[in-house]
Amino acid sequence: MPASLLEIVDRGDGEIVVQRADDESEPLLTIQFSDEARAYMMDNGLEVARVMIQAGIQAAAAISESGNDELETAQDSTRILH
């Protein structure tokens, strides 16, 4: 896949998307906050989404660097996130 510039766009309705800057096609990633979550975050939803995206990229890079052996082990165990 060729590298392209990505942008984070706040659509104003609680939905934040990551999309290619030069392409109007379907977003690559969508984060949607409920009304309750938006009220809790006040006007910081875009910043929270940016941090979530950054953490996801870092996690994907770590998984990629660790190889498939760890990935297979992680898929075999049950994971609960609280």
C-alpha cells in the first residue's frame, strides 16, 4: 500500500474519523463517542481520539515487532479489558 497523508477529522456529531487526506472514500477508522461520553470529556473528544489512535498504532507496531509467535499465544488466551 503506498504511503499517504492521513488526517483526523471531527465530524461534529460524536464521530471522529481517520481518512486519507487526498481521498474522500470511506474512512480507515471511526471512533464514535456517546452523548454521555462527550459530556464527560467536555470539548476534549478530538484529543482523546488522537491519543487512542496513537496507542493503537504503538500496539500494532509492538505486535508486528514481536512476531507471530506472541500473536498466536495472545489469540489463544481469553482477554478481558476493564
